Amino acid sequence: MKNGIYFDEKKSRKRRMIFKLKIYGSLTVFFLLVVGICYLIIYSPFFQLKNIEIVGNRDFEKSELIQELKLFFISQSKLASILGPNNI
């Protein structure tokens, strides 16, 4: 009888260990997917501004106005400051 109880306890421990490994593995894969998606969004050329064209400007220089626009967009939110001035 002791052998049967010991075997069931050993089997139960093994099942718990396998269950924990599956949970930790799933969480790790999910975390890596989230980090990968964030990396793609931040560094993807699809979301980066290629050029800014200003038409009809007489009072300011083009480079000065573009710099002011970039600073404005960065100051709007923390996400914009993380993504940088060239990301939408």
C-alpha cells in the first residue's frame, strides 16, 4: 500500500511540475510576442514619417517650423516621446 501512495504522490508532483512548465512557457511566449510586436511598431518604416512638406509659408523658415512641429508632437503624449519624432 505504501508503494501505491508513494507512486501516486510522485506522479502528482510530476503532473504539477509539467503544468507549471506549461504555464511558465506560455507566459514567456506571450511576453516575447508582445515585446516583438512593440519592437516592430517602434522601428517599422511603415509608421515613420518620410517627409513633411510645408506650402504657403512666408513668416518662418521651413526647418524651424518642422522642428517646432516635431517638438509639439513629442510633447503631446508619453507614447509619442517613446516612439520618437519620426513615428506617427
